[in-house]
Amino acid sequence: MNWKVLAVGALLIIPLVWVLAMGFGKDPRALPNVLEGKQAPGFALQTMDGDRTVDLAELRGKPVVVNFYSSWCVPCAQEHPWLVKVAPAYQARGVTFLGVIYNDEPVKVKAFLRRYGEAYPTLIDPAQRTAMDYGVAGVPETFLIDAEGRIARKFTGPVVPDQFLAALEALL
Amino acid sequence: MISLLGRAAILVALAACSVGAVAGLYGGWKGSAEAARWSRIMAWAFFGAVTVATGLMEYALLTHDFSVHYVSQVGSLDSPVWVSIVSLWSSLEGSILFWAFILGVYAAGQAWWTRDRFPAHSSWAMGMTLVIGVFFTFLVAGIANPFGLVDPAPANGPGPNPLLQNHILMVVHPPTLYLGYVGMTVPFAMGAAALLAGNINPAWSRALRNAMMVPWGFLTAGILLGGWWSYDVLGWGGYWAWDPVENASLLPWLTATAFLHSAMLMERKEQLKGWTLTLLMGSFLLTILGTFMTRSGVFNSVHSFTQSEIGPIFLGFLAVGLVFTVVLLAARIDKLAPPTEGLAGPVTRDVAFLAQNLVFTAITFTVLLGTVWPLLNEAISGERISVGEPYFNQWAVPLGFLLVFLMGVGPALPWGRPSASAMVTRAGLPALFTVLVVGLLLALDIRAPWPLAVFGASAFALWVTIGEMLAPGLARWRSTGGSLPIALWQASLKARRRQAGYIVHLGVILVAVGIAASSGWRHVHELTMIKNETTSVGRYTLTFLGSEAVQESHRTASVARFHVSAGSNELGTLEPRMNNYPRMGSPLPAPAVYSGPREDLYLSLVQVDPRTDLVSLQAVIQPMVWWIWFGGAVMAFGTVLAAWPARKGRPA
């Protein structure tokens, strides 16, 4: 018996089988959201036009929708016109809609907004600090923040219209 | 009725397999020719029974016999005939039955091939193949039984997964891959036989390499067809996404390729026996890992079957296989005869082989680690992360370059110790050619470092490979005179396996160039067009002619038509579409591609509504994608040439 071969083999097999066995009973498609139900990370960001700073803390008391997006992302272009369409009705009911640029240049984003419509301010996120705080893994991601400043719901990828509206109505 | 007959056939197959496995192992252990003969007869019986079972299932699918459980799950009266046929492998139970059938084909082939040779090993090997057959037939007989009776039978079924109905390549890609996966069983069994028998002679080494050539060829073709399918169906304009299941098919391919090379050292010098057998047996175990990945529901992938009971059983089988292999290697590795000849170094072909093996192993570990990392991370920290393309590309690009580089350098090096002057003559011209090619590319303002490096290494490898292929013929022509083409042809016939190997290398070079070019200069354009609008994309002019709704038996679709021209060249009409399947919530895009050796124009719809005159689409322009598929065909041709049995009376 060659003990070296046996030891190296055991070193490879045991962790591999253990890791695979741990995977059972978990849904690989469900990305857990550790943030849901927690206090939303604060931010104070400049709007793209540079005319004012939006501070999340000042928006307490009413729901807030934060949409991370960029001009180079196809699903963003797919969801954006729909968001622009539904935003005004909810803004009238006190909801604040905010876009946050993810990894993009304001010039390109402006062209994007000219093309797909603009109904709410877009904020500049220097060095992606806010995106990191929110654990954004890719765009688009959309966060619904309730009146107490907690993250009520997160959408990864383009928002699903029915679910988005239902979740937003629940906050009003 | 079919339920009953099918189940009976499977039970017969299980019995034949079990008896044959015991007979084969006993025959190996006791050296009994009679027991070995019985194991071969049982292998034939196993083949016959699974063929009947599979035939019955196809019959049930084609006649829409919804009283059969599997047909009630994947059959549909609306499916075209070809969709009904491929439904066999569209879902879990059918795919395992199909697996058992292919294993039956291989077992019968092995029984025939080894019937009158390799007396020391063939019985062990037959027994091992049938042991694995027992496992798969057991699955079909029990937990993954496709022949269950549905009473009362439903009037119609839902049809198979829409992704599988979306393209004709689904007829070819899965069976090819299965032929590769399942075929690994035979070399695994033969490797185990070498260890069980405690010796491995050059004849058995050669047999091992030949046995691996067949599944390796199918696996290569299957992976490339999968890339082609993904490119033609999924609509994102790529052919490889480092999806867990793509990785699962790549892993055994990597170790099998490494094996095919180190086996040459084993055959020639009886070197690296333990390592070579590890690669060989590891390749099979990685196919089981890959199957586990698709069938267990543990990994997130386009390929995943639904979460099922079968996962833990597969994991158990994998664990048993791993432990068996390691214990067997540990017990017998010191018994194998020592090398007849030492490895030469440092600048020799031996060392190039070792380096090649090292690089392949490094890629295998990188890909394996990246694939299981999300599971590992979750097991440790409870958080699920995903490992994306950047990780894989970061490693695969430099390691892939190294492989192309070694593919050029290896054959340029002599087997023995080279003299400095011999090196200059062997490597001088290819090096000059490389400098010329790279210089030309730089002059054309191509500056991307990795593609440039791959092109340079490919140029070197191309020259060396063609030089190596011509060398024997040229030598013959110089010594005997006469016609050059005839000398080349005759010398090639004499060294068929060698020439075939180099043809495979030529294919790899083409694939490498295609991958480097298409990933290096990929341009994505997003367009929104109104009817009759004309726009230009790259060197093409697109005119949107309009869209229409189409009703087909198993789906509805929106088809957009584009007229395409390049300069004054009319290239015709491209018709990308959006297919809607009743079982699927969101529509599936079916891209349209204008493909050629220079570049591909790839149109994939993002949004289309025939009621309006608007269409949104992605137009992707990628150079030289075509060369990947063409290189794949060259590789397949080379493999067939290498694996083709030699005429009787002449050694293979």
C-alpha cells in the first residue's frame, strides 16, 4: 500500500464530496438577500446635473425606489421605459424615485435618458461606493425602501412589473 | 403494454449485467477463460436488452402512448416527429435510459474488441464495465424508472423543454456528448483492470490509448457542438460562458487530453504509469461529477434538470468510485513494472510532454475550483456567491496560450538530447515565420497583447506541425527519388496515427485562432429600428423589412426580416425570431447569423411586436468565429483517422 497516494487521494476526495453534499436542499437560483428587512445604507449623492445633493436620510417617512443602472446594459434599457411610465403616478403619491449610475459616464447616461425617457433624478456614485454598500452585483438592481428607511424588497435584473407594483403598493 | 415490456427488458438487462460483472471479475481473478467468455456473452445480452427497452421508449414517444409515465411528461401530440425522437434525452428518466443504452453499445463493442486478445486484462475490464452498467441499469429499473404506468392515460402531454425544441442541433449535441461521457467507462474499466491485474504492458498501454481516442473524439465534438448550439440558440452572441455544466464537460476533456499525451510516454518508455492511470480514471470520475452537476439540481445552469431524488445516489456513486480508484492506485502503484527508459531533459520532447501535462492539470484544477467555489463558500460562510467569467478568463487565457505555445515547441524538440545546431535548424524557420506573422499583425495596427500572443504561438505551431507532417515523406523522396506526392502519401500511410495526431493539432490551432480573434474583437451594437429604416453596422447595411406573427404546431413566433448588404454585395435576408412556447413564460430568441471565414454578423431580437413597426435588436459582429467550427471538424477528422482500426494482421 502506497500511503502517500492514499493520503493525497483522501485530501482531494473528502473536501470535494463534502462540498457537493452540502449543496443539497438549497435552491441554486435563489440569491439570498441579506439586506432585506435591514436598515438601508445611507448615502448623499450629487445629481447628474450637479445642481443638488440627495440625502437618503432626508427622505424618511415616504417610500423610496433606488434603481442602479447603466447605459451599456441591455436589460436596463428594457426596464427603463416602463419605470419612466409608472413613476409619475407614484411620485404624485409621495414615492421618491432615484436612479444611480453604475460604472458609467454621465455623457453616455444622458444619451441613454434622452432615448429611453427621464422621469426622476439620476445620481452620480463616485467609485461605486454606494453600489458596494448595497451589494450590487450587476445592473439593473432595484431596491424598495420603506418609510422607516428599511430595505423592503430587492429586484435583481429588470423589475418584474406585477411584483414591483404589488411590493410598492404594500409600502403605501 | 409498453410499460410492462419496457420494464421487463430493463430487468433482463440488469440481470445480464450483474451476472456478467461477477463472471468478468471472477475470470480476471482466477484467470478463467470460461468465466471471461460468459462475461462477454452477458455484455451482449445487456446490449440486446437495453436496445429493446430504448426502442420501446422511442416507439411509445412516436405513437404518443401517454400511458407510459415518461411520455406523459415530455410527449405532446403537437410535437413534430424529430422533437418526439429527441424527447428521449430531454428529461431525467429518459436521459438515464439513453445513457444505459449507450453503455450497452460500448460494452458490446468492448466484448467484441477484446474477445481474443489481452488475456491478462480483458476479463477484469469487461467485469468493471458491467459493474458500472449495473449502477445505471439499477437507476433505470428503480428510482429513474421511465416506464411507470399512468392510469388513466392523459389525452395529451406538455412536450419537452422549449430550449430543446428551439434548434435542430439538439438532435446532435446531447448524443455526441453522451457518447463521449459514457465511452469514458471503457478506458476507466481498462485502467482499473491494469491495476487489478497488477501489471501494464506496452500492448495494454496502446489499447488504453485507443480506447480513450473514441470517447475523446466524441467529447471534443460534443463540446464544440454545444458551443455552436449556445451561439445559434441562446441569443447572446457567445459560445462559451463558463456555465457549471459547460465546465463539467470540459473537465474530463482536459484530463483525457493530458492522458492521451502522457500515455505516449507510457507506451514508449513505460514511464509515468501511476500518473497516466490517475488521469485516465480521473477522466471517468469527472464525467460522473459532470452528470451529478446536471442531474442533482445543486448547480445553477441552463442545463439543469429539475431537482430530483437522484442527486444523492449519484453523489454516493461518485464517492464510491473515487475511494475505489484511490485505494486501488495506492495498493497497486508500486507493483507496476519500473520504466524501461529514463526521461530525457531538460530541453527535450519528454519535458514538453511533462509541461503539457502540468498545464492541463492546472487548468483542470482552476476550472474545478471555480465551479465548486460557490458551494464551498456557502458551506463555510453561509453566503452564496457566483464565480463569473472574469475569474475563468483570467486563468484560462494565459494557460490556453501556454498550451498553444507547447503544441508548437513540443514537436519541434527531438525525443533525445538535442544539439544546439539541430535546434537552430528545427526551430529557426518556424521562429522566423512567427516573427513575420506578428510583424504583419502589428503593421495592421493589431495591438491587443493576448490575441497577438496566441496568433504568434499559433503561427509557430502551424509551421512546426506542417513541417513534422511533411518530414517523413520528404526524407523518403530524397532517398528513393520518384514522385513527391506519392512519397508523401506512402510515408503518411505508414505513420497514420502520428499524422492523425498532427491533423488534430492543426484543428486545435484553428480553434485557438478563432477563439482569440472572436473574443478579442467582439462588437455589440444595440439598435432600435422602425419599419423600412436602413442603418449601418460595421461594414454591413441593414434594412428592417418588417415583422410578422407565425403560428406553428408547437409554438408561436414573431419573425423580423432584415435585408443585409455589405458595400455593393447583397447578402440576402436574415430572419431572427422570438419563439413563444406554451410551457415557457418568457419568449426565447432565435438569432439569425450571417457566417463566414472573415466574420459573423449575428442578429438577436430584444423586443419585437408585429402590431407595431418597431424592433429592438442586438447586432454582434465577431471575426473568425467560423474557424472554431471548422477547426472542430478538422479535429474530428483527425480523431477518426487515428482511431480507425488497423487492417487485420497489421498492428494498430
